[in-house]
Amino acid sequence: MSLLFDSYSIKGLELKNRIVLSPMCQYQAMNQQGVPEPWHLVHLVSRAIGGTGLIMTEMTNVEPIGRITDQCLGIYSDESEMEFKKINKEIHKYGAKSAIQIAHAGRKSKVTEGTIVAPSAIAFSDEYDVPKELTLQEIENIVQMFADAAKRAVRAEFDAIEIHGAHGYLLHQFISKATNKREDKYGNPTLFAKEVIEAVKAEMPGDMPLIMRISAIEYTNEPYTLEDMIGYCKTFVEAGVDMFDVSTGGNSPNRPDVFPAYQAKYAKAIKEALHVPVISVGSLENPDVAEHVLRYGSADLVSIGKGMLKDPHWAKSAAEKLKVELDMPGVYGLGY
Ligand SMILES: Cc1cc2nc3c(=O)[nH]c(=O)nc-3n(C[C@H](O)[C@H](O)[C@H](O)COP(=O)(O)O)c2cc1C
């Protein structure tokens, strides 16, 4: 019996298997307005057709200067909301569920209009602009933008919301002391994220799970530890997070050593310390490795990134490898 193809439920979200499409920026919003295009529909729906249980959108930003590039998605307009609703309708036809990753890039934005912002005026690298330090009023406004994005996501019929608190984007910039040098109340590493979580949660139906992607450790010169992050996560759970999606790094150009399941131990540590469900991500493309991560109790769900760029039917391919029957829609089954 394969755990990968076992069903899973958290609050009102019922998944047919444990496979998640990892959020991956497509840089394909050629309209420059953050509105999903046919590319996004094809990208997301084809992975649903391929058997994925939970389809997660790419980082979808709460305001124009919160996008990484002019071609990144946003959920701050009626047009985006409408296009996402169409995409969700298609995803649901294939028995998959959908989640939106809502985010703000902060200092890691390269948009061509507007001034980029961050907790402190420190550039990500020489290739990025120095961000403007956010005022208290501007921080309050961004918290409200996350709430508005959640409201739109619910109306667009997403089944879950993931807050992007990882990879050096705005929430993570507040969490990390390498990027947060503030001396006001937001110098507290968890305060901004806590306010965002509470604001988002207030807009969600009671049975809709709130997921948060975190960087369990970071590779900066002033890193927090895994134990620090476990403490922060305790605050995030109290604020309303139901599940963590556990990644690492991103707040500096330094990168980790990558090997199969290289981040699974962090997911396991957070799951065990806080008794919360977790998603593991990072080099889980080999279905035997993904299955092992679930069996070993490191995670409740596994998220597949590049493996699904290569193969939209990754779930079906994994089922073939693990000798699990998985029906494909239409005539696609004939291909097997
Ligand atoms: C092209 C690309 C875009 C990505 N965009 C995002 C993103 O929008 N949000 C996010 O949290 N992670 C993003 N990631 C990271 C992936 O979600 C995933 O965590 C990472 O690729 C490791 O998983 P993998 O080894 O299965 O690829 C991106 C990765 C790639 C390759």
C-alpha cells in the first residue's frame, strides 16, 4: 500500500492523494498587470489532469510592487480574481484541489515601476535596488493587502491559502535578523507575520486550512537556528496557521547543498516539536524518496517542484513506478 496515493484531509480540505504541485513562478503574466493568462491555466490544470492532489499557484502577490518581476502574478484586481476562478473550476473537474500562495517580494522585487520596500534599507545583493524602509502606516497597509488578497482568493474558490513566509520575501525579511534591523515594535521577528496570519485567517471560512511556507533555517551570516524557528512557528500556530510547508534559505544569495529529501529533516523536526501537519519539499522527485519521506513520518504531504516542470503527469508516472492504479481522464489512460 502506497502512502503517496493515500487520501488526506485537514479541516474541510479533502485530498485524494499526498502529492502537491510546489508553487513555482512562471514569469508569464505578459499583461504586466499580474493577471493569470492561458499559460497559467495550462500549467496548473495539466498537473491536475496528471493526477496531482493539491495544485498550488506560484507566488501571487498582494500589490504591484510586491511582485518579483513585471511578469509575476498578483491578486489585487477583479480581473485576476475572475481568471483564478476559471482556473479553479477546471482544476476541480479533475478531482484536484487548489491553493494559492499569497506573497509580497519586499526587497527581492525587480519591478520597473515604483519603489521597493523592506523592513530595513538593505539590498539583497548588488544586483538589486536598496529598498525603502517601511513606515508603520505602510506596514499596516500591507497587512490589509494580505487580508484583501485572502478575500479575493476565497471568492475565486481556492480550497486553501498558503502565506509565503520563506525564501527571503517580505515576511521572511521581517523574521530574519539579517534583514530586520528595526528598533520599533516590528523589530520583533514574528510580529509582522503574526499580524498577516491573523488578518488572512479572519477572511477565510472556518473549515479552510491556512498553510504557511517557512524557511526552517537560513544561510545568511546572521542565521536564526532551527530551534529559533520552532519557537516562531509556535507563535504562528497560535495566530492561525494549520500546516507548515517547510523549505529553507533564500534570504541571501547563499545556497544549500542539494540531495534527495535534503529538507525533510526540518519538516520532521517542526512536526514533532509542534504536533502540526507539514509539507516537505526539495528533491523529492524520485517517487520512492517521496514515499519514504511520508512513511518515515517526516511529512504529511510532499511537494514536487522541478519534477513537475519536467513531467506534468508526475503523479501518474509515480503511480506506475509504485504499481498503484490511477485512472487518467479521457483517452490519456490509453497512453499507459
Ligand atoms: C522556476 C521556479 C520557480 C519557483 N517559484 C517559487 C514560488 O513562487 N514560491 C515558492 O515558495 N517557491 C518557489 N520555488 C521553489 C519550489 O517551490 C521548490 O521549493 C524548490 O524548487 C525545491 O523543490 P524541487 O527540488 O522539487 O524543485 C520555485 C522553484 C523554481 C524551480
